[in-house]
Amino acid sequence: MRIAIEAAKFSPEEANGCAARWRRFRNVGTMGKFESKLINNMIARGYDFPNFAKSCFDQIKDLASYGFPESHAASFAQLVYVSSWLKHLHAPTRFAAGY
């Protein structure tokens, strides 16, 4: 988002909207809609090399496709499992009620 705001002069709302779309639909291909705008704005602002602007966009695209790492997902799953077991063990009524 910071690259889009600083280098391509996207508004904060526009950059946030782009980031939300990139996170949600990264595999569908909606990122291409913003590629030309980001690159053209960077070139218009004096970034001389189209390859540099393209490289910036590619880095954003790669980050968007990275997603949530599996190691974090496994750690989170273990944390949820252990905390659920402890609630079940020490407060079964509350656990059953969803507290």
C-alpha cells in the first residue's frame, strides 16, 4: 500500500481498496486492473525505468499471492485446540455454552 501511495500517488482509500481486492481475489486475476495505473503513475512521477515500476508491481503481486503461511496456520490450529481442551476440562459448562 505504501508503494502505491508514495510512488504512484494513489489515495489512501484507493490503495486500501486495491489491497483488499489483492488479498481477496489474488488468484482470480483482478490485480491486472491496477497494474497499468500503478506503472503509468510511477512513470509520470519521474521513475524513469518502466522495468523498475513493473518490478515494484511484481513484488506487490508476489506478496499478495503469498497469503497466510502454513506454519502460522498450524500454530494457530494448535493454540485453538489446546485452549478448547483446557476450557472443556476446567469449565465444561462454559465451554458447552460457548464462552
